[in-house]
Amino acid sequence: MAKWFAKPPSAAPLSEADRAARAKLRVGIPKVLNVWTTHQFWLGFFQALRLSPRNLVFSSDTSDAQMREYGSGRGTVDCCYPVKCVSGHYGELIFGQKRRIDILFSPMIHSLSSFMDGHVMESLACPRVMAAPENIKAGFLRERDVFAENRIAHVAPLVTLAEPKLVPRQLFDALKAVVPGLSIEETARAVEAGFATLAAFTDDLRARSRDILEWCAREGRPCIMVLARPYHMDSGIGHEIEADLQACGYPILWSQYFPTDPDLLDWIFRADLAEGLIRHPFDIDDVWPSSYSANTNEILWGAKVAARVPWITCAIRLGSYECGMDQPTFTPVQQIVERSGTLFFSFQELDSTKPAGSVKIRVETIAYYLECNSPGVMEAKLRHMDGPGPLQTARASAESPG
Amino acid sequence: MNISAKHHFRTYAPAPVTKEQIEHVEILFGGLHWRAEQVLQAVFANMGYNARPLPPAIKDDLLRGRELADIGQCCPTSFTTGNLANFLQGEADRMGASEVSDRYIHVTAGSCGACRFGQYHQSYELALRNIGLDSFRMFLIDQKQPEQGTSAGGGLDINMPLTVGAVWGILCTDVLQGLEYRTRPYEVQAGQTDAVVAECVAYLAEVFRTRPYRGRKWGTVAWHMSTGYFIKALREVFRKFEAIEVDRIRVKPIVKITGEFYLQTVEGDPNYNIHRWLESEGAEVYPAAIAVWLDYLIRCQLQKIEDYVGVEKGARAKLAALKGAQRLFRWSYNRMRAALGDIPFEMPDQYELRRLAAPYFHHRLSGGEGDMLVGKALWAHHKKKAHMICELSPYGCMPNTMSVGAMAGVTGKYPELLYAPIEVKGDAEVHALSRCQMILTEAKKRAIREFVEVMERTGLTPEEAKPLLEARSQMNRATYRIPHTGLAAGMAANTLLHLAGARPARQAP
């Protein structure tokens, strides 16, 4: 009985008119910044609101052409390229669609839902990243209201994904005027659906990363860990450097999607835990006490993992020009990785233009170092580990005839 | 078991400072303007600590900071890192690295981001390592926690009497700074204001050094709120200003300083000495009070709680309690301002700033001055508090560039708002000042135009105003308050309006 009363009130049924209106609603989402690790949340959320998946439009990967054609003259301030290029994404969604969008949905993601929550101070987004929509919007309002001219509603809710309790109201307040018949109860359910979709997607990628690691352990092969921010997955920002390395035969892992299975983490951090250097495998206080930025925290944690897992013989650091969040972490990240004997290479100050020639030379150099040093690195790191870990156990099971 | 995890990298952890050691240790701090630093030194002394502010940061510090820490720093990081490193290096050359590590510790503000401000310590640590002072002890103080207990070893206790003393010291020097900046541009005898201010700061430092002890926690808070001790001291400061003769009919544009905390607060090389430069170019500077920043920090906390009202039990009560604390804070500032004749600049209402900024910048976007930067510009413009906004933003500052970008929407809607966003690199003075001068030229024209309009409105000319002012000798004193009418921003224009209000309007010929 008590449980029955505790149930959230159900939403009023959606009228036919509202249902039909929603089916036609087209939402454009700039594929930028932290949308790269939260896109599944937004897909799950909007689909739960009964918007058609075909009407959820993401902008293309970042490119020079996109910026030239759609974002030129819209910049309001000089800042890092991942934020600056958002103008091009806005422009593409406003001017570059065959079918006009009704809503340009550009969430100001204040904090992120991170697997490290509870073990770090906070999981905030970078101040530039969270404020980017306000900044980019100004470039489309400065001379005249481009959104109004194109009959597009610019919806940029501030969203605290690290505080899920607050999210329904944040999204309801922002969307109630543009999504017909929306109620707070329905928004709350859609938020739950969004988080569930995101979790399912992330779990799937983590499982794939574990498969890669088990394959490396089974075959005695090295792999590479990428330490970067979510938007470096954008081919126009990260310049597909990791893809070039993968083409040399080295599987790639991203720290954001490293498996978080307790058996694996216990094995990786067993000595640190036993010596009281950390309280939990996700604790990074021993290397980075200012743990308030979600993406920075995950990069530092990824560096610790790369330093310990034997088959990760190389870590690649990607950083964008003028990234103030990365700047103080350059030395700690490099130190964490290199002290363990793991190879470390960094591509800093990445900007709009892909330095194709220098990337090619560096990729060849990295591949050469990996070829020469990986066996020694793996052997040395294995010596520091506590017996056969779960990855090697998986290797043994895979090899056993039964 | 693993062989060991000892070979892995670990971050810097300061060695403890014991109660015995602290008696022989000198605490280094910095990052504020000289008035506040001198008074904070006295607050430390009052608590039994031997402290001293680091020397004012200079260009050499900028270069040293860039050399010693990771590339790509914002200029406040470079200045403060280099400042600490240069000072310690000098001392190490004199007495040896080991002696320096024994004799000094550094205390710096830390924060929970969201920008690099919360990570300054990383640059300091790297710089110290690079100059061979790995064992130097540095401690972070959380700027949002009034009570943080003792540091490792128990030597340094960040408790309520120390925090409240520091806040009251800042409030007192803020109002003093406000009075100073409203006086110096109009002083008749050049240099007189500076001399009086130096005397007043020394006097206030003594007042704080001999501050009575009133308990460890709420007793000390209650005493600071209710006592006349600091008000009496500020009245004495006011009496010292009485000696300064001023000529307020000088037409000067008022330039409001906004921007990143460090650059808007310090007065020196880090911001190209822009306060003094603006005055030398004929402006009256409206400085950025630290109290406004503290008020903003309280608002940020309130906003976080506001979001939980209706979501979590007890949020409403917490909100009411913190709102009460904010009112008491503002009341304390206004009480001090009143002790200086209400001449120092007022503290803008945070919720008015939020309302003004709302169409351009979300109030929950954290880092730097956030929406306050936008709100202050609009507040000064709409209420005729200043002719021009000079916004000091460090090159590479993450949050400030966002607020500045949002200002494009503001200037699009209010093209008449004179806004000079100055990107400060620390070593590009001519470029920055020439940019500022372009807008200042327009601000000067605007101040003159405003003055002419007031002359027409009141029928008073400067020549006619002079004898009227001479007849009321108290009006030529720094301690006379010219009311802000809301009709004009400039001091000269408001003086004419004030005089006109005191005499019958002239008949048309």
C-alpha cells in the first residue's frame, strides 16, 4: 500500500492532436562537445517523448567546409576550437537541412554522469563547454534574430546530469513551450529512459573494450589507450589520429569506455588498495586532488589504468589548442604513464587544420616504438601484477578444450 | 600480492606543520590589492601567526611562471606561480633551499573549479619542483569553507575567527578603496589622497592586529556583526579624509572595472597598472570590490540550493538560512559604507544582476564571474553608474571568454553601451592600453556631452558653480557626498545637479 502511494503520479494521456504534433516535430542537436558521450541520453529521452527517431537530427562531424559555409562571421570570441566550431554546427542545422528543424536543442551540460561519481569532488563540465550555447547563440542574435527568422526555437536548458533528481524540471521548464502536451511526470519518465539508454550503450562499449583486452591477453598483443576529451572522437577535432594508429594493427581503447567490472579493477588496483594509497579503484586523490571536472577526472583515471594494465603499452594524449582544462594536467598525466614504463605520446594544440604530414610521421614513429618496445613493456608490467588476473583467466578458459 | 605500487606516480603532499614549527614559520600569501593584503597580514598576526604578503607581481614573474610550469597557462597563473617561485628562489639563494622550506609556508585559495583557478596549486607544485624546492610546504584554503580545521600537523588552524577577521578586513579595505577612488581624481593637491590612504591602511592594520578575541565560533560571528569596533575605526579613517580638498567640477568619464577576479583586483603589472593608467588618462575608476565577489559566491551557493526546493526535504530551510546570512553580509558592508559617508560605491543587488543578465547568460553557468559580468555591465549602463566598462580578461581564461562572448548579444541590443573587453596577456601592454584608449576617447566625449546637457538643464556653468561651491566649503572636502541622481553618471554633472537642487532654477532670459 505504502509503495502504491509512493508511485509518481502518472501523466495525463496525450491527446491525439498533441501526439500528431509531436510526430511532426523536428529537433536538431549540434553534435559537439559533451554530446559526444551523452547523445544516447538525448535519443532515449526524445524517443520516450514520442518524437520520431527520424526527426532527431544531429549535425555532421566538424569540418572546415562546415565552418566556412555555415559558421563564418558568427564567432563572438576567440576560444578553443571545439567551442568555436559550434557556430558551424548551429549554421548547418539552421541553414543546411532539406527539411527545416523546429527546435535547435543545444543543452548546456553543467555536469556529467560519470562512473567516478561518489569518489571524486565533482563531475562538472569545462566552463567553456557548458557555456558554449550562450556564446554561440549571441553570434546568431547580434545583428538580427536568425532563429526567429527561420522559425526555429533555440532551446538550451542547463542540465546537471550528475544530479539526476534535478534533470526532469530542468528539461520540462525548457521544453514545455515547444513540445505539445508535455507534463513534468512525462518528462521525468523520459529522463529515466534517457539514462537507461545511455547506460545500455556505455555498458555495451565497455564490454567491447573488455573483449579487446581479453584478446590482447590471449594473444599477448599490445593495445593503445587514448586519453582525450569526448569531442576528440569527432573526426574534425581529433583528426582520426587514433584511427591511423589502429590501421597499424594496434587496437584502441578510450578511457571513457574502459571496462569497470569489479574483478578487473580489483586486480588492476590491488596493490594501491592494499597499501592504503587509494580508498577505491576510482579514487584519484593520490594523483589529482582537484577532482572536480568529469572529463579531467576520467583522463587522469585512464592514465592510471594505462600505467598498470600490462597490455596497454602506449598512451596517446590528445589536446586541443588553448584547452585550459588540459593545461595543468600535462605533467601529471605524462608522469603517471611514463613512470610505469608505458610509452607516452601526446598530440597537443590540435586545431581546425589536420596536420596530416606531421601526424603521418608521428604515427609511423609511434608504431615503430610500439613494435620495438611493447614486448618488454608488457613483460615488465606483468611482473608488477598480482598473478594471473581476470583477463588472463579468460585467456586460459578460452584456450582450455572444454 | 603485487610486488608494490610504490613505483607509480603520486601527487605532491605537503609535509606537516606542527604547532611548535608554526611559531618559527612565516606564512606567505598574495593575490589581492595591497590594502587588503596589509590588513590580512594583521589578521594573521592577531591569530598568532607570522605572515607576510608576497611582493607585488611584476613582469619578471610572468616570464618565470611561463618558464617553470606547463605551457598554455592563463596569465594570472603565470604571474602568481612566477611570483612565488621568484621570491622563494631569491630567499634560497640567500639562505639555502632547506632553510627556505623550514622558514616559509604558502597558503593559497583553492576552489572547486570550474576553471583553472581550482588547479593553480598544480602549477605551483611543478614550479617548486623545477627550482629544487620539492619539500616546500603549500596549503590550500577552500574559499567556500569558513572553518576548515587544522592542517596536517596541527600547526595552521583555519577557523572562524581567522576567516571572519579576513572577511571583515576585506570589507573595510573595500570601502576604503571606494572612497579613495572617488577622491583621488578630484584632489586639489596631487598625492594627498595616496598619503592619507597609506596612513589609513596602517591604522586599520593596527585595528585588526589588536582585535579582541570573542570566542571560537558563533560568538565571534555575532560580535563582528554587532560591534561598533570597526565602524569606529572607519569613522577615524573618514576623519583623515576630511583634510583632502577636492574639485569635483572636473569632467571625467567613470570607467567601471570588471572581469576575472585576479586581474580586476590587483593593482600592478598583471593588469598593466590599468587603474592608475585610466586615472592618468583623465578617468575616474570604479574599482571592483572584493565584497561583490564574495556576495556572488553566496549567490552561487543559494542558486544550488534553490534548484533543490521541491525536490529535497530541508532545501527551503537551508535556502532561508543562507539568504539570511547574505542579508547580514550586505548589511555589514552597508554599515561600513555608511561610516564613510556613503561615498564608496554601493554593492549591486545580486538578484538584479541575475535578472539583467538572464536573456544573455544562464545564472547557473559557473566559473569566473559568470552572469555577473554581463549583469554588472547592464546595471552600470541602465543606472548610469559608469560611462564605460573596462573588462579585464586573461588570455586563455576559460569562463571569462564565455561571458565576453555572450556580451556580443548585449552590445548588439545596446550599441550605445561602451564596452572595452581587454584581453590581458601580461606582456602586450601597448596593444591592450591602445584598445582601451579607443573606447575611453568615446567615454570622455560622452562625459562632456552629459555635462553640457546638465549645464543646459540646470542653467549652471562651471564658472557660476565655482562661487557656489566656495560658499559651501564643506562641498570641497573629500568627505562631502554628492548624491547620485540617476540622471547622469559623472561626478561633475551630478555636482551641478546637486547645486541646482540647492538653488532656485535660473529664469530664462
